[in-house]
Amino acid sequence: MNKLKILFLNLTIVIFTLNGSAQVHSNYKFSFGPAKEAPGYIKVDASQKYSDEARYGFDFGTIPFAVDRDGNKPLTSGFCTSDRPFFFSVKLPEGNYNIKIVVGDLKEASLTTVRAESRRLIFEKIKTERGKFRKLEATINIRIPGILNTNEEVKRKPREQNKLDWDDKLTFEFTDKHPCICALEITRIEKVVTVFLAGNSTVVDQDDDPWASWGQMFPRFLKQGVAVSNQAESGLSLGSFLSSNRLKKVMSMMKPNDYLFIEFGHNDQKEKGPDDGAFKSYTERMKLFVNEFRQKGGNPVIVSPANRRSFDENGKITNSLGDYPEAARQVAKELKVPFIDLNAMTKTLYESLGPDQSKNLFVIYQANTFPDQKDALNDNTHFNSYGAYQLAKCIIKGIKENNLGLKKYLIKGLPDYNPAQPDTFETFSQPLSPHSPVVIN
């Protein structure tokens, strides 16, 4: 790209209002074919590295290569691809964005998976035949730690400091066997539904394989018009979600008719103060979450905590969460809040697979299964991608059973899910993400 063109594009990124303040550009159209200019699109060279100055580019040291197919249509005459996952980032202000990605190849079949931010699954194994193309559309939420109209911000843990969910850009991960990215459009949008997720490590956008959560699989099942803002973080209880200003952050972003899914319990049961407990602080705080969100016209949804993998001698799941699932149920009943009984569904799921096969849902692996993983992993609380995917389907089932208005945003053709008959583990696969090495806790 020549210097004059770079200068022109940088000038178009900042628009000055009449009072002299700067407004960051939030709409982009990129094309990735190496040969032909597509009118109205910024042509991105495969060597374009992300920088704050350029405001867009390929990120984290990943360098794809460009392919020219010499087609008649500029937008689909070429694409960028790689035999490894690659990242593309765009500096953007906080908010919701409609995205459109054109994938395909004039001369070969393509297979593309797209994640956003911290391994948030958006499109899964999108296939195109030779000479065919698809336009993939979704709505994505991005955020920063600062809380609107205050001097406060979310109090993040050290491990969150470099998390893509909290930076000032939108990052895409393009991956799978033959991802062919022809074009990308990003458009700021205000009038969409946002689903906020409040929870712990079973909900959070997990950064590192093999860990995963239902919260980061959930967006894969939603169509354009609804965005997921996953505010969950590992180790949190209702109390620490509050004290770290995360509910304040949610309330600063939410609009009437948005949703708040609330799943806690695993860490709440570790709190042993005189006023703590399922029917004390947990119940009181759950009511606070519900009432605050309702007061601003939102739709709270209570989700009972997922079971741990703990079998008795008869092959039945034992209750390792005490009274917390029942307390969640009682708050939902008292306040007339939609209730998704993930606790009951995971019990059915684990027992249907049995003590041995249920290990496939969790982070249970022999040593050296993954890069940089030296020790064996035996985690009966946290899920891998397969397990997280099954839990996300349980959440979808709960949305349908509660007849939530949100169900109109589910992608077409989703079959009803039965946790007693989960997807077959042997046929399930998702490409590993290279953003972070495996961390052994």
C-alpha cells in the first residue's frame, strides 16, 4: 500500500465534530484479495501488521498469505488464508457491531471457523464448495474496563490484564482446515438486544485451550440482531462480582429489553462469614441483581449452577453444591424470573454418559496432550470445548422452554436438545486456538 493511500485512510478514521471533539471511526469495509480493488473497501495486504497508528491489521505475529484467483468480481477474486490460525484486529470504541464476512474460493472448497475476542465462537465449520461463497453475519459486543459517566472501572484480576475481552479493539481469529477470507464489514449498531452474562469460570470466555465455557459457545447459536457481552470471570461469586464493579459495568451498558443471565454458586459456597450461605447473602445478592436489572427495563434470567463431576458408587451424580441450586430456584420462583435449571440438566448429561465417558466433557487429560502441558490434568469442575458446547445447548433448551423473547434470535434449524442424548464425542472437533499457551493451574 503506498504512502498516500495510507495517509488518506488514516485521515478518514478520525472525524471531527463541530465542537472540535474527535469521534473514532467505527465502520469499516475490508477486502483481502491481493490483486483487485473493490470499490468502497479498504484493500488489506497480507503483510499489514496491526498497530495503534494503522488501527487495523493482522495481529499477534500471525502472517497469512494472499491468494489471487483472477476472478471477474473484485470482492471474491482472491482471499487471505493460512495453514495456521491467524488474527485480524480493528481498533474500535465500546459497543455492539454488526459484522459480515465473505468466505469462499473460486477453485477449491473452503472450511472456516471464526472466533472473536477471547475465543468466543461465532461461526463453526462453515463449508463452501468450489466456486461458491457465503456471507456470514453476526452481532458482536466489545467493551473496555471504564464505566460510563464515572471515574470508576472494573477491578480486574492480573490474569485479565491482557485479555482480549477488555482491550480497545475487536479481534477475529480465522481458523480451520482451509479458511478463505475474502472480505470483512464492521458496522456500529445501537438498536440490538444485548445478552449480558454474569458468572464464574463455567461461564467466562476462557482464554486457553483446553478450557472452555458455555458462555463462549453460546454466541455460535445466535443470529444477527443480538450480541453477547460475557462479563463473567473465573473465581467470582455474586459478592465479588459486585465488589469488582462488574454489575455497575453491566448497568452502565444495558438498555431496556436486554437480558442478564446469572449463574453463580461454585465460589459462593466457599464464603463462610456469619451472613453468608445459600439462603442468606447468596439469596440477597441474587435478588439485588434481578431487581436492579428489572428496574431499568431488562430481562433477568437465573441459571442454576452446573454440577461438578462427582459420582457415587451407583453411578449417580452427588450434590457437591449444597443448597445453592435450590436457593437459585427459590429466588426465581419468588421474583417470577425465568429459570434455567442447568444443575438438573448437567446431572442428566453426566449420568447419561456414565463415570468414564463423562470425563470427555472436562479438562481431564494425560500429560503432554497439548502444547506446553507437562502435567496431567484432572479437573472435574471445568469444561473442555466439547463439554462447554453441550452446556450451551442446555442453555438454548432453557431459552426455548421458558419461551423467552430471545428465542427469535436463535439460528434456524436448531434441533431440540436432550441432555440424556448428547452429541457424540468422537465426531466433535474444534481447532485449537494459539493465542495463549496452555496454563497449568
